[in-house]
Amino acid sequence: MKKIVLILCFSFLVVSLQAQQQGEARVMAGGDYRLTIKELGTFLGAEYFFVDKFSLAPSFTVWFPEIGNSFNLNMDLKYYLTEGVSQVYLLVGYSNYWINTQPGDAGLLQTRPGGNFGAGAFIKATEQFGFITEFKMQSQNTRWPVLRVGAVLNLN
């Protein structure tokens, strides 16, 4: 799976970058970490600027709990405060969390919808490539804080 994501990311390197303008798109992948319960996950997402400085950013996270399995789907609205090499943003959004606390795939899959809010930054490394760091609170369960770090590929 990691090789496929890397191949897809590098295959888009011929595309050029604009800065937070309507119609731009990005893909991202990386890791999520739940700070209170010390749980790791990996995410894959996209970002589309529907107007200048505003984007919709869906992402899907697969968590790796000690027992069972869990997944998270996020649909975040981001507003960029700055432009340039370091682009700081605020986010709000919807999150749906699925969890199965039984060993393996058997058991009852529960769903827990909720909201997200937080802040982050996109740091441009080259015209097509950059990194994100993001901190957000998810309202499901005990308002888990999540730290996200990932790589971003600009598609425009």
C-alpha cells in the first residue's frame, strides 16, 4: 500500500503550483496520532479550493488499535490565514468514526458521528510538494485531540 501511494504521489510531480486559488487541488497522505489514548493511524485525503482561501478537505484514516479495528472519515472546511511558504489555516468539519472492539473482523461495528475543529499549516518544500502539520479536536467519545503530519502533492 505504501509503495502504491508513493508511486501515485511521484507520478504527479510534473504538475505546477498556484497559491490557494479557486480550482486548485492537493492530495495528502501521512500519519495521525491520538494524543490521549496513544493510538496511531494512517490517512489519505484530498483538498479542493472551491473559492480563494477556502477549501474542502475529505480524508479517511485507518486506526491501529490493540484490539479490533477502527476507521475515521473527515470532511473539513479550511480557511487559510496566510500565503507563501508557510500557509496557516483554521478548520471545522464533520467526522464519522467506526469502531469494532472485538478481535479480528468479527463483532459489532459501531458508528459515532461528531465534529472537528482545529488549526494547521501547509509548508511548501517545492512547487509541487509540501508537508502539513495539523492539530484538531474530534468530538466523538472524550473529545480526542489528534495530531496529523503528512506529505502533500499539489495537482495544479
